[in-house]
Amino acid sequence: MATDTLKSNAGAGGATTGGLRRLLLDNGALTALIVLVIALSALSGDFLTTDNLLNVGVQAAVTAVLAFGVTFVIVSAGIDLSVGSVAALSATVLAWSATSHGVPVVLAVVLSVVTGIVAGLVNGFLIAYGKLPPFIATLAMLSVARGLALVISEGSPIPFPDSVSHLGDTLGGWLPVPVLVMIVMGLIAAFVLGRTYIGRSMYAIGGNEEAARLSGLRVKRQKLAIYAFSGLFAAVAGIVLASRLSSAQPQAADGYELDAIAAVVIGGASLAGGTGKASGTLIGALILAVLRNGLNLLNVSAFWQQVVIGVVIALAVLLDTLRRKAGATPVAAGTGGNKGKQAGTYALAAVVTVALVGATSFLHNGSNSTTPKMGLSLSTLNNPFFVQIRAGAQAEAKKLGVDLTVTDAQNDASQQANQLQNFTSSNLGAIIVNPVDSDAASNSVKAADKAKIPVVAVDRGVNKAAVDALVASDNVKGGELAARTIGEKLGGQGRIVILQGQAGTSAARERAAGFAAGLKAYPGIKVVAQQPADFDRTKGLDVMSNLLQAHPDVQGVIAANDEMALGAIKALGSKAGKSVQVVGFDGTPDGLKAVEGGSLYASVAQQPTQLGRIAVDNALRALQGKKIEETVKVPVKVVTKQNVAGFSG
């Protein structure tokens, strides 16, 4: 009897162990997530805390909700590249209708959701009835939806209704509402896929569309519904994202479609269609969020973060592919072939784990626990101006003995909100923020203030939230100086074009306001065109090339930064500095070289290295409880060929 009981218990234990082994083996993404959590917990004491894990959940929420909708499409062997833009458009419609036109909030939410569904239906119609490849149809919608968001918002963020903004808050003071929305939408996605006729249709279409059609399935109608579901989930994701930022950003969710697709594939779905489930998609979204959160906490370089994330995504999919091959290959009974391949998969997983931990440890910039710690979140590092801010900040941090973590928001207000959340949950001594958008950063700054962490804003201010200090140049004043410089050079007469910065950013708005104000003193100067070139040199080249076709007689160019000015100079060729005068903004090294060479007439220099240095110095003083000025202005200066040699930057 006792022996039978022992055998029964042993059998139960073996069954439990075997069940766990099968669970992990059949879910490569889950195994990868567990490995990441263990590795990051070992490397950072700040990772495995309740606050930080909730942060991870919040940061995964928008990607997960988008990815649930994309799961429907990928299971049916399609693709949807438009979900990020549709999310931004839906949120913009909500804010625009409720704030600017007095539509009741409930109706505005309905309009927002309908917007997402309509966008999805258009995609489905173009694919099912127009016979367009899904890639092309949804790529077109990506551009259309983003453009409509910019048209409706006029390129500026729109405040979100307070009643809807509560979606970015917490329930009971601890459960974030975005996490709750993610769970609800995940359950809906799981139900649709596993318990409904349309869910079974998705798998049938993805497995073999022709066979599904021959079996009597109305494939065209099903595709309409599938893409409508994707648009619906995108609309919900957009509302949640805008709620976190307290504003609808026309540039929000840019590139999120790639994260959503990655989450679905990491979760075990095949791009060939026929496989995929909501639980796997959730795990894929959590892997991406855990990676970004952990790398922030470990002070891994912003540039290396992109490398690490890409490598881990590839490895997660590789392990899942090997797992599938190991489980699917038929072997003769008793040969142990499957077990050998499974063992090989586990061995590879172990090697990858060791390599990941080792690489992350190598990249991790550890520091003495007594060293003051700060975080610096920059709007982008894909621009020399902000690279110079980082250089000045790092040099000052080294001089003062400060451990400085630098992150790159990649011009994404949501990503910056995540980074600031990570800084706050890590209990850093102070935070320095260069906002992607002044309104969108407010909630994150309020959270840091609540945690009694000093915050210093650099280059751009934060609206609707108190910072300890603002270290900045006056963008409006700089814009006026640029306008005055071109006006004087042209003798108050001439035709000019203006290259604007990235729509929706505070720097672009403020500099444009300065240009307009400065040009009022020169009524003889006519602005023949104003076009955005997104602070990018390549886009500056393309936009200027296009404008020259319509306005070949242009005599002057004002660019909202040196990068766009340098692109314009390339388009102008031999005209630059001779028949056409170009004025830039920022005083970057390449810009100053162009000034010295004569192709760029002038640059309104902001001294970005000084901005970074002074920001760190003020943040340390705030951390030490010393009194600092609320606003520290770093002078702007017009640099021309006459004074460029004496300008240090």
C-alpha cells in the first residue's frame, strides 16, 4: 500500500516535471522570457521590484494591444503595416472632436473606434476586392492615416479629455489601467481566435486560402472582418497611448507596427499563416518590454540597446524554430532522436543564456553605490545637436564623479515616457529630460516629482508639470534672429522658402513662431513655400530639390536646423552662398564648417555642449539640496564667416 502510494506520488511528480518541461519546450518564447527575467534580475537589483514589474506591464500594453490585432492578420497569412498610424489617427480624432468641437466624450470615443474600424475595412477591401498585396495596401494606409493625423491636428499635439486620460492612471493606487486594458483585449483576442467562427476562418485562410474558398468559406468577407478587427485593436491602442501622454500626438506610435509584428512572430506565429495565438503574442510583447526596461536599468549605451534588442529577437525566433523542428521530426521508436534534438535545443538555449548574460554584463556600466546617479533622456541621438548635448553632459558627469545613464527616445514621446518611468522606478538621484514633446512629458515628470526626484529640463521645457530648472536657449528668439539675418542679407527684398522641423515637436513650433515674428519687419520678403523636412539632412535635400522645381528663382532659405540647411545646400549646388543665401540653426560642427566654407551664410548657434554641461551641474546641485535658478538661459549667437573662427561652441 505504502509502496503504491510512493509510486503514485513519484508518478505525479514525474508528470508535473514532464508537464513543465513540455510547457517550456512547446513555448520557446516563454522560455526566452524566463531566461531574460532571471538574467536581468541577477544583473540589476532594481529589476525584480513590484513598481518596476508594473512599469514593464504598462510599457508592454500598447504594443501588446496592437499586436493582438496584428495576430488576426498574420494568422490569416496577411500583414498590416498601418496599425501604428491608425492608432495615432484614432487618438487624434478623439482629441480633436472632444476638445476642439465640443463632441461629448462618449461619442468622441465611438468616433475614434469607428475611425480605426473604417481604416481596417479600407485595407480589407483593397486586399480582398482590389487584389492589392497586403504589404502594399497597408503601406498606403500607413501614409494616409499618418497624413490625416497631421492634417487634423495641424502638426501639433491636442490635449486629451480628462475623463479619457484616466485610462493612463492606476486603479486603487497600484494597478495601472493600461495593464488592465491589455488583459481585457488579450482575452477578447483569445476568445475570437479560439471560440468563434471567424477565428476558425482565420486559421483556415492562413493554412490554405484556396482550400478554404473551395470548402465554401466566404474568404473576401472574412478578410474584411479580419482587417476591421486589426483596425479596432489599433484604435484602442491609440487611445491608451494618448491617455498615458495626456495628449494626442500626430507622430505617436511611429514604427510601432514593426514592434507589433515582432511580438506576434516571437510569440510563435508564422508569417506564412495558419499558426499563432494570443498568449504567445502577449509573451512576445513582454519580451520586448523587458528588454528595453532592463537595458535602461543596466545603463547600457543607447546605441548598443538597438543591437542587443535585434539580436535577442532573432535568437528567440531561432530557438522557437529549432524547437518546432525538434518536436516535428518523426523518428523510429526507441531511437531517442527527438530527445537528442530536444537536448540540443536546450544546450543551445543554455549557451545563448550565458552569452546574453555575459554580453549584457560587459555592456553594463556599473558604479559604486555611493556615486550620485542620474538619468538623461534625450529626444534623439540621430542628430549632431543632441549628440553634442550628450557629450557635454557626459564630460561634466565625469568631472563631477556622477554616474550618468543616457537614453535615446528616438523622437517617440511614448518611448521617452517609458524611459522616464524606468528612471523613476530605479530611484535615481536626479533626472534630466530633453522632451520629445513638452506636453507629453508632463505625466512622467509629475511621477518623478511625486517620488521626490529632482528633474531638470534641457533645451525644451515641460508643460503642465514643475521642473527644478530649465536649461535652454530661446528657440523663439533664435528664430527671430534667423529671420533678421536673412532679411538683412537680402536687403529686405526677395523670395525665400522655410524648411520646418518635425511636425508636433516643441522646437519646430517655437522656431517657426520666431521665423514668422522676425519676418514681420521685412514686408518685402515673400515666403513662397514652407515645408517640413523633419530635422533630417536627407529630407532637407529631397524637399529643397522639389521646391526648386516650382520656385527656381528663390533667393533665400531658412532651415529650422543645420542638418536640413546642409541638405538644402546640397540641392542648391553652386547657387548656395552665391545667388541663394541659406541660414541654419544649432551651430553643429558640420554647420560651422559650411559657414566657414561660405555655402551656409549663417547658423544661429545654441552651444549644445554648454547645455549638457550646465544641465548636469544643476541636476547635481538640486540633488544636493542647493538652491538653483528655475530658468538658466544659454545665449544664442548668430555665427557667420566673420566670427566663426572665434566661436568655440
